[in-house]
Amino acid sequence: MKRKVILLVIITLLSSSISGCYDRRPIDNLALVAATGIDQAKDKDKIRLTVQIIKPSVIKGESGSGGTKGQSVWVLSTTGYTVLEAVRKFTEQVGRNLFWAHNMIIVFGEDLARQGVNEYIDFFNRNPELRKRSWILISKGVDAKEILEAKFDLESIPASAIDLLVKSEKYNAKVRAVDLQEFSKLLVTPQVSPTAARIELVAKDDLRKKEKKAKETGAKEPPKRVRANGAAIFKEDRLVTWFGEKEVRGLLWVLGEVKNSIVVISCPDDKDKKISLEVTQANSKITPRFVDGEPVINIKIKEEGNLGDQMCKENLVTLEGIEMLERRQAAVIRNEIRLALKQAQEVNSDIFRFAQVIHRSFPQKWKKIKGDWDEIFPRLQVNVEVDSEIRRIGLVKRANEAK
């Protein structure tokens, strides 16, 4: 992965160098940014901007490959009243201009996100160098700076490791991953609230104890492990609550974004034994209607999957057994959607885009209620129907039974 990142950097720089003389900047004058973090500074009127910069020796191919040859980045921080002011201060530290074309992630600290992120997103949207596919991440319980300082065993460029982590968890429906382009679009969409991926340090308190002991004894500090799951839920541009794995998958079911996942249920003959059902396909249909002048939302989920594995002694590969599995899987999906709906309505955040659905289907009726949407959404009636179908059951009938 590291070689791919380096190759991409070199190709981009070479391309820009032969495209003309306008705004041409030699590579030796640039500091290549791989990740960005924004936190509330100690001075409440300022922000702290942290960047992860790829070392020049990496770009020139002077370092070894893989994640065992040491870190290939610098992590630097500065403060400013605006993002641009903080960016310009980095020149004093590194003697180079920051180059944003390879920035992969933008992390906002929790404290800053709760105050509002719109005015800080503006810099990234105006920056012509920065790619709009950079992930927007919100750090829970720690500053964004700590996320950028985390180290990874298999990747010497931490931003690459976090990028891969987010993509993997998105594929498994464990995180609501949103890039700069989508996040910015949702910020300006009336009556709709954005979400972003939640990122945190695993066993944070335990790691800090180990770090303190390491500093006292002079031992090597343990690496900080990063986990991306769940979602940060916004009301307009302010963070208002967090979704865990169940709630975020409930949201993804509604948005039709579950492409691959595992639903775990208990065996009918032993609650401590489990069954894994693999989701292979799912789609969602949201249909609005009006009852006595009030909007009502109907959600229909159609899901297909396979029997992945099971610990049950009972033979479940019968017509009755399969129907039982389908019913219980549908119940899990309904429950996850209900959990997501309940929490979103409690903070009055329409992350499901129901407002847009009603607007498209009933434009005239929407005009009459859009001004009252903040009062309507928390009490909105939402009906959920789930149709689960198990397509494949594998080669055996019972656990530990050979074909």
C-alpha cells in the first residue's frame, strides 16, 4: 500500500510539472499532506490544526518498504483564528508550502464538532488542490491530533492505514463513511442533517497508563490503536450524538447502503450458541403518504443472504428451520432500524432524508409543512417492513457435520 501511495504522489507531481509553467512548484519546495486534524485550541477563539506530512525521503524512495522501517511521516500542529492562518504558519516550521492533493482524511475533534464545523469545512471546499473524496471523520473522546499520531504495524503512512480501515468497515456496514463532497452537500441541504464516521482509540485509558509507565521507565511507548465504527450524528453542522454499530447499520438499512454484513442470532435450542447469516444483497424503498393531513413514512427492506455458520445441534436446514431463520433475521433488522429512528428523533436530526422523499413525492403538501419540519420529525410515524430470504445453506445440515 505504501508503494502505491508513493507512486501516486510521484505521478501527480510529474504530471503537474509537465503541464505548463503556471503555478509550477518543484517537489523540494512542497510538504505533502496525507491527513488533517482540527481541534479546539486552548485559546477558545482559535483552532489547532494538525497535519500528517509525508517525509521527503519517502517520496524520493530512500526509505524501506512496509511498516517495519519506521514512521514515514511527521505530525505537526499549529494554531490560528482560521484554518488558512494556521496553514500559513506551517511554513515557519517546515520551510515548505503544504501540498494538499494527497490528503486522505480530515478529522474533527469532538469538542470542536459539537460547536459546529461549517466555517472550517469552507477552507477545504475552496482549496483547488484538495480532493473532495477525503473522508470526514469525527474523533470520539480524544483530540483529532491523537488520531493522527497513532501508529500502525502494517502501514508506515498512518493516513493510508486509516483510509483502508474506513473502506473496510464501510464494506462491512459497521461505519457510515462520508467524504468531503457528500458531507458538504448535506450541510447545505434544507431540513436534512449530515453524518460522518466515528473514529476513536481502542482501550484509550489503558494505553495512557502504559504510556505513562513507559515514559517513567524509558521503555518504548505502546502504539495507539485506532478503531472506526458507528457514526457521528449532526443537527445542521453541529455534532449532537453518536451511533453505535447497531444504530449505524439501522441507518444504512434505511439508506440502502448495506452491501455486505453479518447478522448474528441465537440458536433456538441454546441461547448461548450462535448462528451467522451473511447478507449478500439488500435494498430499501421509502414511500411517504399523508394520513389526516400528517406525513407517514413506510420503509420496505428487501434482504437476501446465506447461512454462513451455526453452532446449533438442531437441524435447521428444513423448510420450517429456514423460515424461522428468516423471521428472526428480519426481526434483528427491524430492531436496528427502530434503534436508529428512536435516537435520531430524540435529537431531531433527519439523517434518513425523509424530508427530501416527501418533497419529491408531494411538492405542494411539502410547501405547507416544511416550516414545521422540526416539530414534525420527532413525532413522525414510521412503519418498517422487512423481507428476509436465505438463498444458500452450505454443504451440511448440522454443526460439525461433514458432507
